[in-house]
Amino acid sequence: MPRVDYIAHDGTRTRVDVPAGENVMRGALYNGVEGIVGECGGGLSCATCHCYVDEAWADRVGGPATPAEEELLAAAATEVTPRSRLSCQIDMTDALDGLVVHLPESQY
Ligand code: FES
């Protein structure tokens, strides 16, 4: 099963198994990873699942945010960078085993 490393703002690393087909936001929520809220449940309407894809993985997660994500990210609580994504829009695959995402200081 592919694994994801969630790096909290303070540098704490939490590694969890996230099944292929599941998204990175749910992987955090189901495993008690703090720093991702996912208020809308993945409905692409909240931006509380903001994360920064590690530089090494930026191309492999499907590139930068889609236009719909970018629109929501404009309302994100923390700085938006070219590596910003909504974690509910990153679907896990076996090819993403070892994915690293960094979490913002706050989602509000
Ligand atoms: S959980 Fe709401 S946009 Fe991702």
C-alpha cells in the first residue's frame, strides 16, 4: 500500500498508509494527522485541505493546481506557492508511494 509522509509546520513527520484510489486529505483525516481539516469532505469548496507538495514530487502528482483549485486556494489561510495543492484533489496511486506533503501552519 502506498505511503504518504505528512510534514507538519513544526517539522514533525507522520507516515501513514493511504490506499490507492483514496485521496491525500482523507489519508490524513483517517489517520489522525493534524494540520489538514477537510471541512467540505473533498467537495472542492473549502480550501482547508491545503498542502505543499514536496519539490521532489511536484511533477508526479499531476502538476500544479487545476484552475478550480487555484480559485479556492486564493482563499487559503496561508501563503499559496506554486507547490500548493488541495490535498483532496490528489488521488493516491501505487506510483505515489513515498509521497511527501508539507502542511501549512493553519487552515483558518
Ligand atoms: S476538503 Fe474542501 S476543498 Fe479539499
